[in-house]
Amino acid sequence: MELTVGPNQFFWSADRWSSFYDDLAKAPVERVSLGELVCSKRLPFYDDRIPEAISTLVEAGKQVALTSLALVTLKRERKLTAELVEMGVEIEINDLTAISYLPEGAQFSVGPLVNVYNEGTLDWLKRRGAIRVCLPPELPLESVQALAAKGADLGLVIEAWGHGRLPLAISGRCYHARRHGRTKDNCQFACEEDLDGLDVRTQEDKPFLTMNGVQTLSDSYACAVHQIDILRDAGVSALRLSPQSNGFMELCAIYRRVLDGTVTPEQSVNDIIALDSNTRLSDGFLTGARGVDWSGASA
Amino acid sequence: MEIVCPAGTPAALRAAVKAGAHTIYCGFADETNARNFPGLNFDREEMREGIAFAHQHGSKVLIAINTFPRAGSEAIWHRAVSDAESCGADAVILADIGLLDYAARNHPGLRRHLSVQAAAANADVVNFYASEFGVKRVVLPRVLSVPEIAAINADTEVETEVFVFGGLCVMAEGRCSLSSYATGRSPNMNGVCSPASHVEYHDEGGVLDAKLGGYTIHRVGKEESAPYPTLCKGCFTAGGKEGHLFEDPVSLNAEKLIPQLDKAGVTALKIEGRQRSRSYVAQVVKNFRAAVDALDAGLPMPEGMLARLSEGGAMTTGAYKKTWR
């Protein structure tokens, strides 16, 4: 099984962003998808760093893809998306808008924010040029199994969400700006201080969600270590790890060790918690009654 | 402009037709539609009769098949498309790529509208849905301002339909799994959001908690009424600040924007609320029909007729005004 690193979902400074990908070049992962997924206003702060990060990763032997924006509404965003396909790098579409700019027959990969729920959708994507699909994290295991089987028939590489805060929603409204009494157009980059997003707690002060500009994530870190064997048996050939600000290179190494069978899933959970004792894990979308549920022992 | 009205039951359909609805939208009584609530929607016979009734009175009927088919069970959704055609529907409203592809290839004569659940938010993707799947109309997601809607219409021949009244999604529709994260049931997969089956109210020491999936998202004094705990309209705390961080418990009312939406090139105005009673539907339809008739006749808009019908009275024009963002 391969490890893929998804695009960073948060707003990091250009220096932090560059150094993350420099480090990632040495991490035990096969594939990296990078670029701006969440908010087009963040991109000018680091877009000049992208070509260098791509070449560093390619030189280190990684496959690299560029993500499209998750929600494209403005003329400027349409232009940005159209320009992506001209960069000569594989595109990971995270909104169907990006396909409309691809020449007929051009190959692309599909990210977890495209609604791929069934075989008919996989079939259409394959006919349009998809070579690889990371399934939406909301899917239950039975759907993942059915789609991995269909992917094998079609010759599509199927990837599943492995680890990280779950991208639960995208909006036209910026919640970070709203929290600071601003609007999206005058946000003054309220999201930049929260390297892993801002905790959203319920009335009983329970951690629940994470605010990240126009995006809403889970508080918990989805963690598929307990389902690795069953995913592998189903034909899923890659797991996606979503960037976090602390301990990410070690997290990649932990997942590599589980995949190699050198540590047990139970031990790997202890290792993951040891990176940050405040981490809450979930795997309920795959196997639980609800997304937030966790099949392992409570920490 | 065309008024597109909800009907959750045959009685609501007849009430909407009699109240002057140009078009009714409804769904089959199963998981193929995004208002899959107990006691709502149409069996096949009711659908056939409802469509016949609407057609006799000069109204059209659209059938929403706008959840995302479950892997391994696509036949349920395929059958819904086929039955929509045989019941005489004027169009189906679809969101899923695989289902659009299926309908375009197997039912080419059945008109296809793109559901709001597909969240097609710019002209390029709207035109792409038209060229790939022959989509004739797109229901725009509630993330766009009026000038952005005008920009889309300037760059596409596809008809646009926009929501003007009723419940308001704060997130891009069809791209939100908050509900399944907390309850296991979602709009995309099950046709429900923040389902009543997962709601609890706890009354302790003069404080009333409204919970969804075990999370308290409203807390009010005994004398106040707690709003229904819809996730995106709950009260939360972030960075030491408490409030309705995503959206207040409001509903959409864009009646005052009808002339601007008309200028922006919008074809149809959609009213949310298939879960609403027939008397509610009839009243909303009458008011909106009066408004578009006044617009067509060059008369001033009747104003403020709908305020008492909205949830708790609090209303917003949502993303149509840019400052909402």
C-alpha cells in the first residue's frame, strides 16, 4: 500500500509551507498532492514557492499532483483553476470545474472533495480521463469495498482517507472572518494564527469541530489504522495522510511501519497519541454508527 | 419569472397548483430524494395522479432524485429516474454525476435539471454539466451574490433557478457531512440533515439543552424556546468567543431581491419546504405569485407579506448580499 500526503488545508506562512515540503521529501511516502484547496486568498502568499516544492519532491522520487480549489465562484478563481492545468503537472480535481479546463482525454486524479459515491460515477470519471480516485471520507466501509472492486475492474487506483482532521464542509462564508466581526472580503487573514484550525466547542464545552476559514473540519483526527488490512484486502492501494503542523513526518513513519507490519495497529495508536496527547481519534465514517465514533480503546 | 414550489404530499401539490404555482417539485417516498422524512413524499401512484392534476391545471412537475446513489444499490435510483419518466414528470432534478450520466444515456427525452446538491457555482462548470449531460437548468448553490449570479447568466445559455424562501444551507450544498459526523445520517447519503431521530431536549434546573447526536448546541432559559438543533445554526464557542459561529437560526427571504434576480437573468425562483404543511405552501405560493405577476406588469413589489411564515421570524437574504460572507 502507498502513502499519499494530501494538500495542506490550513493557512501557513510561506516559510513554514516550504520547509514542510522540504522535510516531506525525506518522508516515507510515495505521493504528494499540494497547492491551495480551501481559499484562493491564501495562494498569493506562497504560490511562488510551489514550483520549487514540486521539483524537490520529484527529485526525491515522489509522484506529485496539484490540487484544484474546492469551491470556485469568482472570475479570478476560474482563471486560477484554468491556469493550473497549464503547469504540466498532474491535476487532482477537488471540484468538477477543473475538469472543464482539461483537454478531452487528459489524465487527472480525483480528490476526496469530489462526490464519488457509486460505481456509475467512477465509470464516468474513468471515461473522462481519471487514473486515480481518493474516495470521500464520509463513505462507509461497504461502499469503499464496492468502489475498490469497481476501481479494479476499470483500472483505477483507489485511495482512502487514512489520517487527519476530516474536511466536513466548505462554504461561501468565512467563519474565521465572522468570528472576528469581519467579512470574507475584508478578512485580514484571521485564519493565519491557527496552524491546525480553531477549536469549535459545544455548549457543554466538548471539542466538536474545527474552523478553518471557509472550511469546517472535524475536531477528531480520522485514523484508519484499525481498518488497514480490510482496506488492503478490498483493493484500496493508497492511504491519504492530511498535513498537520506538529509531528507530521513522524506520523508518516508510523503509518509506514503499520503498512510494513513492523508495528501493530494498537501500538501505532499509542505512537500517534504520543505525538500529541490532546489528539482525539475517529474512524466512525468507515465502521461506526457516526463519523465521530472511534473503534479503539478510549485514550 | 417562474415560481417553483415544494410539495411533500399530494395535498400540498394540489394546494400549490390551486395557489398559482407555475411548477411543483417533489420526490418519491424513499432515500432517492433529499427530504426523506417520515410521512412525506409520493408513492408511484400518487406521483402519477399528482402530475396529471398539475398538468390539467397548466402546472409542471419536477421530481427531485437528488441524493447520491449508494454503491451497490444504484438500481434504486435508476428505477426512480425511469418511473419519473413514466409518471409524466416534466424534468428530474439530479445531483450525482453517475446518475446524470445514466439518465442522459438511458432517458435522453427526459429533461434534466442540476440539483443544488451538485453545488455548481460558476459558469464554466454549469456549461460543462450542459455539454456532458444535457442539463437544461441548474439550481444555484446558496454561496453566490446577485452580481455573481448575473455573471453566470452572462456566460451560459443554461437556465438558472435560485432559492428565495425557506430553510437556508450555510455550507455549499451536497458538500457537507457535518450531519453524518454527528449522527451517521447525511443529506448526501440518506436525504436528511440533523435528523429528528437524533434530537434530544434536556430540562435541568431551569436550563433547557437542545442536543443533536449527544452534543448540546443550544442552551436556553426555561422561559425561552430552544430552536431546533440544526448543526450549522447552533451556538458554539471558539477562541473564547461564544455565538452562532456559522449562522444564526434564520431562514432565507429574498422577496425584496426579486427584481434584481430578474435583472440578473434568473429564470425561476425556488421555495424551500417540502416538509411544510399545505396551508403554508399555499400562502407562500400566493405571495410569490403575486410578486412575480406585479413584476411582469411593471407594478411595485408587494412587501413584507411573508415575515410571519418564517422560522422564529428571523430572516436573512443570505449570500445574495456580499457582506454575508
